[in-house]
Amino acid sequence: MEIQNKLHEDKGAIKDISKEEKRKQIQDQVSTQDNKQDVDQEQNVNANPVQWNEQNVNITTEFDMNKYCGKITGVTYLAKNKKILPSVNILLYFGDISEVPVYKTKSDENGNFSIEGLPPGYYSILAYVGMELRDIVQYIKVLVGQSVHQSIHLECIGKVSEKEAKDINVGYTL
């Protein structure tokens, strides 16, 4: 009898094992179904990720302004007799003469003037003393690092009205 009970117990264990296997199979099927459902669901993916890169770069350069800028120097004369004129008002314009000069200076007691630090381009100069002596020099070409010497010969233009003085920019004072 004991043997029969053991066989019967063994058969029950076999039956229990087979029931356990069936449960696992059912669970596997359920989990497989769950996975399939998860795959079918809509997924939101960020296609534009943000990445921050930071680098510290130190660059040291030696910049000599004189290598890249030009200058205009010259002497102011009276046109009639070529005498040097001191304290002549000099107005510098970029391009053609307009209402506002880019630089103002005066010639020294020897009639010399110098305008430095100019970017390359064409310049015009209006020089005057009072309301009667004046000279206009146009289209002075200044290249990179170039020094241009420009003599100015002032001529007598006669008496000018206040309106004419403003029209020709003679009314500026430095």
C-alpha cells in the first residue's frame, strides 16, 4: 500500500508540475500579449536633443594700428605767394564733402597738419581761415598703412554771406 500511496503521490506531483507548467505558459502568453500592446502604443521621441559644449579659448594677438591705418599730412600755404599759413582750420570728410566732417584739426604755427588713424578709402579736405580764404581738396586716396602728403593752397574767395558760409561749411569753428 505504501508503494501505491507513493505512486499516487508521485502522480499528484506530476499532475502538480504539469499544472505549474500550464500556469507558466499562460503567464508567458499574457506577458507576450502585454508586450505586443506596449509596442503598438504611440511613442514620443525627442528628435532634437540639446547638447551644451563649453570651451575656454584664449587668443592673444599683437595688433599694431599703424600697420592697418593710413594718415594724411601736409602744409598749408597762401596760393598767391606760397607763404606758409599757420592756424588753418582743416575739416576731413570721408568721400565727398558733406554736412558733418569726420575729423577736425588746425595746422600748427609752421603750417603743418597731420591726421592719423584713418581707415583705407577716399577723403576730402576743406581748409579755411575766417570767411575769405579757403581750399577744397577732393578724393585723396589713402591705402592700408600709407602716409599721404597733401599740400593745401588757400585762395581768397572774397566776402561770403552767412548763408553761403553755412552752405560751404566755412562756418565751423574748432
